[in-house]
Amino acid sequence: MMKTHLNKKQVVNNLARNKVIEKLAKQYNFSSPYSKDLCQDLYIELLNKEESLIVGLYERNEIEYYIRKMISNNVNSSTSPFYKNYEKFRKTTDEIQNEKTEGE
């Protein structure tokens, strides 16, 4: 396999330009009004990872597998940053709204 000679920012830029995370996230069919936020957070998370990790995964064509795992972990875990930042708030808000509706 030929080396790409890309750095981490270029790799993430290519992924974003091709909407790789968005396409992979759609495969999970999870319903959340925050799915776009999840994608943006994952791009940021990739940028915060070690240069050698991201470039290496990209060069070995393993980056999509890694991203799928990131999505799965964020969507399915109640301790994930996505859950803590978005879903927990949404669920709490929904519960309050339901209580308010029931009390009317």
C-alpha cells in the first residue's frame, strides 16, 4: 500500500469533505435530534487523537472501522460524552415536558 503522506488534519478534512462519519452514523438508525452534533463531536474527537493513530488508521484503511466503533460507543453507552452532553438532557427535558402535560 502506498503511503498517503497526509497529516491528521488533512485526514480529518478528507473524512469531513466526504461526510464519512455522517454516512456511517446513518447506518445505526438511532433517532436523536442531536445526530449532527454527534458527527461534529466525533470529528473534533479525531482531531484530538494522536497524529500517528489517525494517520496510521487511514493509511491501513482501518479508519472507518475505528469510526464505527466510536459511533457505537457514543450511541450505546450512558457514560459516553454524547449521552452526557445531549441525550441525558433531552431525556430529562422530555420527562419534564411529559409531567407538565399530565398535570394540565
